[in-house]
Amino acid sequence: MRTRSSTKKTVRTLDQRFEEQRRLVSADIKGYVTTGDEHFPCSLYHHLASESVIDDFLRKSRFYSLASRRWKLPRTRAKLLDDDFYTPFSNMFSSILKYFWRDAFVQGTRKVIDTHAACLPHMGTKSADYTSSPSFVIKAVGPSFWLQSSGTRPGTGEVGFSNIASCIDVEMEKGMSESEKLARVAIYARQIFTQQPNRRFVRLLTLSSEHFRLFHFDRSGLQHSSPINFHDDPHTFVRIILGLTSPNEQDIGLDSSIQWVIENGKKISGTLSTRSSDGQEVVYPLTRVEPFFFGGNIRGRATVCWRVRDPVSGEDLVVKDSWRDDDRVSEHVYLQEALGIPGVVQMVSCEPDRAHTKDLRGFDAVTAAGFQNRIETRVVMKSYGQPINSFTSAMQVVCALRDAIAGHMELYKKGTLHRDVSVFNILLGKPDAKPGDRGILIDFDMATRRNGGTTIDWRIGTPFYHSIAVLRGNHYKDPLPRDHLDDLEAFYYVLVRIIYGHDSSGTRHPLIHPFYKWEAEDSVLTSGLKEAVFTWDFLPPIIEERWPAPCCNLIIAFGSFLQPLVQMKHTVNACPPKRRTNTDSDMFTKVEAHYTHVLQLFDRAIDMLGQPESEWKIDYGLSSDSESCSSTSSHEGNPPPAVPPSPHSRKSVEAEYSSRASLKRRSDGGPDGEPVAKRINSPRTPRIAPRPIAPPPIRAPHISRASSESF
């Protein structure tokens, strides 16, 4: 295999190009590689050919010698290299296809192609400029295969990763490391998964002059066999070749419930079959032949989302396929509880247990050490608008975020905590959406039960939107479990991302400092930068220019409300559990008050946006006369514990913030293209005293669905 870059701007050596691609697949296979014995390949594809039928083939074959029990290949590697290296292997493969798959071979639906000198183009993020050259591929024609127009190269026989059943690599390089072998086949597998979105697994083969190895990739990672002598065991070898070239798409790892109509190598239409809520089969036509969302990784949830249309009502729907860990509650359980709740995605039907990766690997009662089974789930849901960051007006985005928070509140009352609030998981409602459905909370893959002792793991969810407590979780000895405050803080960061990354018409702008650094993988650095933002007593002038005053007031008030709660939670987390009782109870007995107050802030902003612009005014003193909705009376007679230093207090964080908090001009570290911000002591930017601990008072909320009952 050779990996090439097609870009002409940068000259890279072969090794550099390979290393770049290896890094892309390393996260998929590192730590998730299972080494099997001969049992796995020997157990496969017995339904395709019996021992006696394979015996007949071996007796008749011109490419296998029963007397010497060898395939007719050069005996030494040196002789292989001296001869036409690939022709003997091609003859061997083709003879098997021609004998067993005579119709498919004659019709050209399965064909062995020598691609060692071809350039099969890559697709996907950070891969589009690259190509690969497996030794051989199995060209496939059928309802799941299409020809990528850029994939045609001289001598390829019009093949690409989009229309092949498998790859076979013949190892030419002596002394190649095991990690490099794994990386090479993983690159092939990743491209097959990417360009064939209805793939459940990919199986590939590598050969030397004496042995073969089978590589099986699925959403749990990689399983590969030990080397097997294909001269001594021709029956297993023939069955593996038959499996990799089978005309039955399920044999080669495809989900046959998704099919396309192919004309001239292109997908022109397609269908998706599933089960309705009453268990009946329903066939939905695809409104787009390609998924509108696809992660592209080998291992993990591998979420794929399709747009379909109800064949009876004509309603547009979304179908989501994903693979969950078998120890995680299926998303459909939470969606079932969300039925009828405004502001939350509505499920139409589901298939919660479509396939298990343990079954794809042939595991019985005992699985390999380190293997984590994953279960495929299909959910059909109502269709909504674009992600919330596709808004076109201030009123639209504020209403959308408000309704998503209200939906989150109702779910929390039923015992569900989302844990993955982000701009990607809040959709705009349909154009004619009524209040309550103007914003929709989606994606419950990471959801859990509240008060269920949920762990603090900053890897769950999207780091940019993680609460400070979640980011610091690993630094606390006995952290509190995730709760509603963590998700409310995530909603605040959604608002931050929108306000600081867009203007009120939805036009995107580069994030100013320090927000663009919240993407860092360093949870300590990110938590420190977030805490610093809570101390700001101003809005940068550029934000005042981009957004109307009600939106500026909203983000100021939302941050003022959260600041004491964030500090209180840090205090509780940093203290021994026996000293937490009063404060802990105080935070969690006011859940409804917390939600009600936040919704009131949004309702106030919505009301003001509906008023004449002449009545708008940025009020930096919103919280100056506030009463607390998080009482501090629990400390009476028992002074609160001293607040320990924050775990983010490393010099680098302090230096970052102290040097840039005043938002100086771009030469001070802002991203290229960022408009020059005025200094914070500009006459246009009023300053206020440090925020009081107490949040604004709670007045009668403008919501009709918020229950007065305690959570």
C-alpha cells in the first residue's frame, strides 16, 4: 500500500504522507485491537462452500497442486520479486471467483482488480488530498456501490473505495513493523467505512508468500487473526476469499436495509427499511441519497443520520443509526419518556437491538479480553430545522435557546439529565413552530438518570460546553455527580458561543480571546479561562455593536446568575463530604427556582426584543439589587468552609488571562481577521462594581408549562 497526497502546494515524502494518515486512524485502533487465533477465520463462511465442494475445486484448479499441497506461487520472496509479482496472486484469486461465483464473475458484479499502481482517492475530514494503492481490490456492482467520479485513474478499471467489497494487500516490504501493518489496513478500512455509509464491518486480507491474515474492523475496533499458512489450509483460505467477494451484501458487511438505485455508477434514489411503532415493516424513500451527518470514524458510536419521507403522510423524518456500548442505556429509552414534551426531539419508532459487534466477530458466551460489545440502534424521529448556530435573527436564536432549556427542565423533572448540551445538539424549530418548539434539544446518547451517582468525566460531551465542575472533576477527591447546574452552565456556554462568535443576523465571526482557547484538550486550562470570564464586568465594544441591548443584558444576567453557583459548587467539591450537607442540600432543593429564573431572563429578553429599539438599553447593573435564589442561610451558626484554591491555578492560566483579559488589538493574540476591539475603559463601555454573590430576584415567569411542583 502506498498513500499519496494529491495536493501540489506541499511536497511530502511517502513516509510523511503515511504518518499523517496513520495519525488519523490511530485513535480508532489504539487500545482496541484484539488478536485472535486461527479459530476466527476458520469459523467463517461455511455456508458459502462445503469441504467437498472446495475439494472438487482444488482437484480441478490449475493454480493449486494437490501433490505438493501448494498454490502455484514462487516459493521464495526473491523469486516473487524477480517475476511478475502480482500476476500469480491475481490468477489465484480470479480462479476462485470464476469457479464459485460464475454468474457474478461473468456479469462483472465481482471482479479482482490489480490496483498496486492505481490511486484510490480518500474522502473525509483531513483525508481528501490523499490516495491509497492496495495491491488488489474486489470491484463490486450492486445496490450499495457507486463510482466516485474523481476515483477513475488510468488502469484502475474505474474503482474507488466507494465501489469495492474488500482489499487484499500483498506484503512486499520485508521487516515491516506490526504497527505499520495495522495502520495500513486501518487506512483502507476507514475509507471503506467513510465512502460506504451502510457498512457494519469491513474485512481485509494481507498475504505473504506463505501466510495470510484476516483483519476485521467494526465499531468495537479491530480483531485480526494470527498468520495462517494458506498452502497447508487451502479450505479456510478459499472460504475467506469467497466471503470477501460474496454477491450477498450482508456477507461482506453491508446493511442491506439501506439500498440505492444505481445508474451509470451514480446513486439516483434510495430506500431505508425499518420497523414502525407497531412492529410492521415500513420502507421510507430517502430524500437525500447520502447521509446528512456521518462521523467517519471506525470505532465508536459511528452515528449516521438520514433524511427520509413518510410514504403515507409525506412528512419529512430523520433516521439515526448509531452503535452504543452495551452497558449504556439506549437513547430510545429517554426519547420514549420525552414524548409530548415541547422543546425536545420527538421519536416516531425505534429498533433498539439491530446488531451486536460480538455477533459480527463470532463470539459465543466468552468474549476476548479487552473487547467492548456495541449494539446498533435505529431511531426514527421528527424532522426540525438547522442547528441553532444557523439562526438569522436575534429573536430567533433567543427563542430557540429558551425553549430548549424549558424542554430540558421538563426532562429533568422526569429524571433525565442530558449531559451533552452544545450548539450541535440544539436545533431551530420549523419555520411555523409555536412557542415551546422554537428550539429543539436532540441527541440523548450521553444522557443518564439524575441522582444516579453519575460520574464526572470531562470526556463525555463536548469540552467547549463543559461546566467548570466537570472540567475539574479529575482534580477533586470526591466530586459531586453531574446535575442540572452543569447542563444549565452548558446552555450559558452555548449563548457565549453564539454571542461571541456571531452577530445578530447570524453572520459568523472568529471567536475573540479567550473563547477560541476553550477548544483545548487541557481541561485545567479551559476551566481556568472559563472562570476568568465569569469575573468580567463588561462586554467588549465589538459585542455591543453586533448585538441588540436585550441580548447583551441576557448574557450579562445569565452569567451573574451562574457565578455564585459555580463558586459554591467548587467550594462543595473541594471540601470533605461530611462538611457538605447544608450547602449541598441548598443547591439541590432549589432546582425549580434555578430553571424558572433562567427562563425568566430569556422571557425578559424576548419581551424587550419585541419593543421599539428606542427603549433598549444595556444595563450593567441588572443584578445590583437582587435577592438570592440560592440561600446562604444554611451557614448560620456554622461558618462556611474556606474556599480552597482552584485546581486550575497554574501560572500559565494566570498569565494567559492577565495579559489578554483587556481584549487588546489583534496583535495581542487574537485570531487573524478578528476586528480590533476597543479598550475596556472606552467611554462606550460602562464599568460596574464586582458582581454580588446573589443572583437577580425571581419574578413571575412568563412560561405556561413550568410546573410548580418540586422536582
